[in-house]
Amino acid sequence: MNDEFTQRLAKIECALHSAFLPDMPNAASELNPIALLSAPCASLVAGGGKRWRPLLAVLAYQLAGGSGEEIYTLTPLIEGIHTASLIHDDIEDNSELRRGQPAAHVAYGLDSALNSGSWLYFQALGSLEAYRAPANIKLDLYAAALTHIRALHEGQALDIHWHRTAGFFPSRKDYERMIRLKTGALAALAAYTGMRAAGKAHEESAAFASLFEAAGVGFQILDDAKNISAGNAGKKRGDDIVEGKKSLPVILHIEKHPEDAAALTAYFEQAQREGIESPAVEKAIALLSASGSIADAETQGRGAVHSVLERLDVRYGRTAKDMFEKLFNLMQGR
């Protein structure tokens, strides 16, 4: 753990604990709806995570000249929205694991997990009620949160439709638009929240947020490549193949070898029928690896992240660049 981040992350954990892990002596009571709703959410929050999104909000706030501890009041807004999206993603993707543990719908049941995930979006927005700020700033923060919640659902709609549509492969441009909505939106919200909460104008806050939207795209590309090449933490290697994900390595391969569309479609369908142990998973990975599409995706992802760092250097100086480079290293588990 980077020593510069240790204290900030500890304060974030305290804020998340207060928001999502309250002390409830009657937590198992059938008559305590908040306890029932919060249990799947609290379990996922307690299961870990890098917390880079709320940390990004804190760093943006401090870069913008914000002082004091008030920003930590808003960290459950960011992590709560993220956690809600994970609960719903795992249901929609039929994923059994999250962070190495049974996914919420596996542990608590589909109905409870679905209801808890929906509730958590509203509970996260409640963080803004406790935040002390001028009315115009709070209004902008509410508007930004709602805009980005809509965006991540729009991105998820595209992702779901694509992996349910056999034989369809989106263009690179369409894929980048999808992950800009699904993944980049929450990174942008974190960056915007920190800047605007510190009192920066909406326009400057939005411009800063756009940098981290681009960074979110870059990291999602790297995540997609890692899923196929090595496997993501708490997940099994190649589970994107089982889920039928049309990730960038797949799209880049089809660009190079359109004649392989039928073969890849067949591998996806077989893997979806047979699960992660299906030989079709390794056959698909071997095909993507041989064409260099996994390596090409990694190069594109790293390039996107590097471009953001260079733009930070130009606009905010070397100290800011170095700080966010350390954040990016944390995001990659370095």
C-alpha cells in the first residue's frame, strides 16, 4: 500500500462502515427492513476492493484546494453506486463469484440481491443529504450523480444486448462508447465530485472529469485483456468468454480476421452451455492470443492511461501527475 494513501483509505473505510455497515443488534430480524436490505451490500463492501474511486474523489478535492474532512462524507456516494452496479452486474452476467466469494445473488438469493442493489443506489445518493455545502454545489453534485447512474445503465444495456446476440460483433468505436458509459462514467463522477465539492466551477470540474472518464476506458480495456490472458482477481480466467462478452481483444481479432467470426461465435455458444471448464474457453483464448489481439488491446489500454497522465502534467503540473500515477498503480494492484 502506498504510504501517501494509507490514511486517506482508512478514513474512506470509516465512512463506508458508517454508511453501509451500521451496528444493528437486530440485524437478523424479519422486521428490520434496513438490515435486510443492507446485508448483501455490506457483505460486498466488507469483502474488500481497491477503493480507488472514492480515493480519486478525495485526491481531486485536495488537488482543487479543498481542506478538511468533509469530502469523506461523499465517499459512500461513489462506492455505493459502484457496489450497487456490481450486485446487478453479477445477476445479469450470472456470475457466481465476486472478489473470490459467492456473489450476492448466490449468497442471499436473486430476489434479495436485486432488491438490495436497487436500494443501494438511493442509499448512496443519501450521502449528499449529509454533505454540508452551498445549495448550488449540492444541486450540481445531485445532477452529476443522476447523469452518471443513467450512463452506466445505458452502457450495461449495450453490453447485455451484445453478449446475448450471437454472431454480432460491435465496432471498436461502439465498444469504446459502451465502456465510456459503463465504466468511464463512475470514474468521471468521482473526479467531478471531488473538484466541485472543493468549490471549482462546474465547467472546470467537468473538464477534469473527462480526463478520468478516458482513464476509466483505458483501465477497462486492460481489465478485458487480463480477463483473457491471466484472469482477474476473484474471477476465473476466461469467464468473459463464458458470458459472451464482446471485449476489445475479440473485436480487434475480428477486425484482423473477419473469417473467424463463425468460429468465435461457436466457441462463445459452447462455453455458455458448458461453463468455465469448457474446452471452448481455451480454444477461444488461443485464437485471440495467436492473432496478437490481446497484446494489441493491452497496448491501447496503456496508451489511453499514459495520455491522461500527460494531460494532467500539462494542466495541473508534475506533482498532480505523480500523485495520480500512484493512484493508477494502485488500481492495477502494483
